[in-house]
Amino acid sequence: MSTQLLETFLGIFLIFLVMLILVLLIAYYINHQVMKLPDNTPKTYIRKKHPIRNSKPVVVCVGDSLTHGRISSNYINILQSRFGTKFEFINAGINSNLAWNVLMRLDEVIECKPDFVTILIGTNDVNATLSVRNMKDYIKRMNLPKHADLNWFKESLGQIVVQLKENTEAQIALITLPTIGESLEGELYDQIKDYNQIIQDIGEKHDADCLTLDKVMKDYLSKNPANPRFSYENGMRLMVWSAIQHYLFLRSWDSISRRAGFELHLDYLHLNSKGASMIADLIEGFIRSHINMQIKRF
């Protein structure tokens, strides 16, 4: 091999190596941003001194990525801005959690001694059942001991509510699941309905409030139909692309949502600020109604 050819080869190799390193660094950065825990986690709150912990009402919002708020508009930040410093809002959301995952980490929620607990969980339970590929992915990533299904969701959510009832004095609100995508008919919509019925049944059984997010979204979408540019099958790629746009190109979640053709979503699972505000509205109403009830007693 001639010296000139060797230099050309080495030059191409170095360019490829630099590009590979750059891609890996970008992938690491995006993943770090998506998985980064919020400042107001249960563990962070528990480490605070007791006088601070007992000085104002504590609201723990339990859930998955919709609550975590790193790949979705953050409804807890919306709530904190509405209530100001008079309430302590704790973010107990973790990306990709199923109801069973929440049950496994419920002790830290109980240790916060909450006055209010909201629970928005089940989207991943549904999503896992929609394809063999999804199920395998969730089992591996979330260390599930078995395949997710409707009965396991019911059992896990029921135990979550029972343990909160037995170990806290909190007012509890279960939130029905948002739509997967924005169609109000078909398999995706039908799957959600079964899980939402269970959420409402458990709320009624254990005397917990039930906030019907699905109804709010359905009413809105029936008047404002969307035309997504991508199908559910491309949802994972759309989610990754949303994260890249937000954290690398600094586009807002709402801008990303509009580009994808959604009204309330970013992809088929996560929400823009309008969708997140719907959750915040329901939780705000739940908290204020119980505060008003307490005031009327005295």
C-alpha cells in the first residue's frame, strides 16, 4: 500500500472515529436528560429536616414518565406554579414504570407522610400488551417477574391503594389513563377503556377520588380531531426524535407536538403542555375540594 493511500485511509478512519464519538456523546447526553431525576423526588424530600417537612401540606404525585416529566410536559411544575410555596409537591414518577414497579417502591412514598397522593399509572401496563416486542422490552428493562396483563394491573393498583390507606392519612386520587394517541376508536382506544374501568372500580371500592382524565381528553379531541403524521408502530422512533428535538435543538414540547400533528400528545404516549394542564386542572380541583371540606368542618 502506498504512503498516499495509507494516509487517505487513516484520514477517513479518523473522520469516522470522530463522528462515532460525537454520535455516542450525543446519545449519552440525550439519555441523561431523559432519565435525569427531578429535584423534588421522595428521597430528596425525606432527607430534609423534619421542621421543614411538617410546615406545609405535602402532595405526592405517583406515576410513570407522564409524571416524571422529562419526555413529557411536566404537570407537577404547573401545579407548583399555581399553588406557590404554600404546598410541597413531590415528584414520584419514574419513566416506563408499570403499576407493579410503583408497588415495589411505595415505601418511600409512605415515608413522605403525604397529605395528598395522586396516582397516574397504567399507560405502560397497556402499552406492554400491544405487541410481543413491547412485552419483551418491558420485561427486560423494568425487571418484570411475569408478563403484564389486565389482572396483574388490577392486583398491583389495588395493593397500592390498600397500602396507602393503611399507612398514611392522605387523601388519595386515582387518575384515569390518557388516550394512547388521539383516535377515539380502534384497538388502542378500546384497550385503554378496560384499564380505566378498573381504575374507577378500585377508586370506588376503597373510597378514593377518581379523576377522569380520559373523559376530559375525549371531550376535547371530539371537538378538535388530530391528524398525526406517524402511526403507532413508529411511536418509539417518534419518542426518541422528540427527545432529540427538545434537548439538542431546544424546541419546546408544544412545537414538537404541532410538527407531529397532535393536539395533546408529543408521540402516542407523552403529552404537550395542553395535555399536561388537563392533569394539573384535575389535581388542583381535587386538592382544593378537600381543603374547602376541611375548612367547612371548623
